[in-house]
Amino acid sequence: MRDPKFIDVDGIKTRYFEAGKGEPLVFIHGGHFGSYYNAYHWNLNFDDLSSHFHVYALDKIGQGHTDNPKSDAGYTMTNTIEHVCQFVRVAGIQRAVLMGHSRGALPAARIACDHPELVKAVVLVDTNTLAADHPSTPTNFYAKLDENPPPAPNEEFVRREPEANSYSKAHITRDFVEQMLSIARLPKIQEARTRMEHLLQRQFVPDAKKKKYETLDMIRDGRLKAPTLVLWGLNDPSAPVILGHQLFQHVAYAVPRAQFHVFNRAGHYVFREHARELDRVIVDFVRGGSD
């Protein structure tokens, strides 16, 4: 992931990485506007899966090196979903596997429901944002991590979230931290964080919850046609595994070809903590169990 590309998506300059050939697979990372999640979060999966698929990893709107929304009204999950969908169209991607983690899973599922012609399969990873609310989910997990920030982002601060959200910290490598730190110091990211101080609870969260339950209703009603793979870390502290069980049951009720895989000794970053094993599950699932 050393050669980023940029593409105009409805006036939003969007960074992405691309490699491999064959069936398209689009990585959709987690986090929301101003968080340090970005396309590089997939770097432990990108090269391996690019030997099986034509892979794309984009920075969502308002994250990484992709432009922020043009106005406060754009700081919504609705706009995030539309941006990802338009990226798929503008990049000329056809019949893709959409793989979304955390707050990237809701866009993957919603696009599959709204535009089944674009999606061959869906992979959902540790997503409190798509799973129905459950009392076991901590309500202030991320708020605590943002308490007492330093005057300027530093290594200790950007490490807080992945360290708190992981079972093993081995995947939090020097290059991973450096990528997050460089993004944390971008003026556009600092601007997005400032805007989200006012917009998170007032606008973003209500819109995300509305989209969540709309999408769950669409899945229940048979609008999700694509085979769906749900992946989860057993030891996820921010999205407890019971959310994965319930989400899978909801999906499996309506989607004939659905699987649920839980990885032991893994947290919210299961895709990094068990990268090779998880990649193999994805390849086998998409290919129908044969290599």
C-alpha cells in the first residue's frame, strides 16, 4: 500500500489503493469523520487478498486523505454510504465483494440492499453500527479514549483506540502508528474532529441509528440478496460478540448462504490480529468453499 491514487467522487477528492486482478473486493474501514481509521488499516490483509482478488481500499469521506464534507449537513452516515456507493460506480467496479469493518459495515450492507446489482458478496466485521442495540455494549468506550487529549496529536494518543480495542497488541506496528499519526496531524482531520464535537450526538448518531434500523428491516424483508459472511472477535470490548450472534441470526433468517466465524483471542481488530486465517475464510467463502 505504497502507491495511493486519487479519484473525484462527486466533488470529493478520494484517496484509495488498488492492487491485484480478478473479482473486485472493496475494503471499507471503520470510524467516523475525524477519527484516525483509514485505508491503511487494511495493510495486513491487502497484499494477501490481492493475490486472489482485484482489491480496492478507500478512505471514507472525512477520513484519511479524502476530503471532508462540504458543509455540516454532510457529516452523516447517509453521506458516508452515498460516498462509498459513488466511489464504486466512478471507479468502474462491477459486482464487488464489499468488506466493511465496524462503521464501514453499515455502508457495505446498505449498498448491497439498495443496489444488489453492484454486489457479489458481503463481509461484515465486528460492527456495533449495523448490529441491533444490546445492553452489553459499552456506551462510553470511545468517549473515554478521547478524554484529556494532548495539545497536538502524539503517538500515545493515536495508540489509545487500537490498544484498548485489541486482544493482542502485536499488530500495532510502527508503520501502522506512523500512518495514523500522520493523518491525525492533517488540518482537515483536526477540522473534522472539531465539527464532530458539535455534530456527533446531535446529527451523526441519530442518522446512523436511523440507517441501521432501516437496513435491518430491509435485510429482514429479503432485500439483501448477496451471500453474507459475518466475522467477529470473541474478545471484542467495544462490540461484544453477542452482537455478532444476533446480527448473524438476523441475516441468516433471510439470506440462504450466510456464515458466522468467531476468532478466539481477538478483539475489534480481528482482521489484523488474525489476518492470514481471516483472509483464508474470506477466500473460501467467496469461492464457495473451493480454492
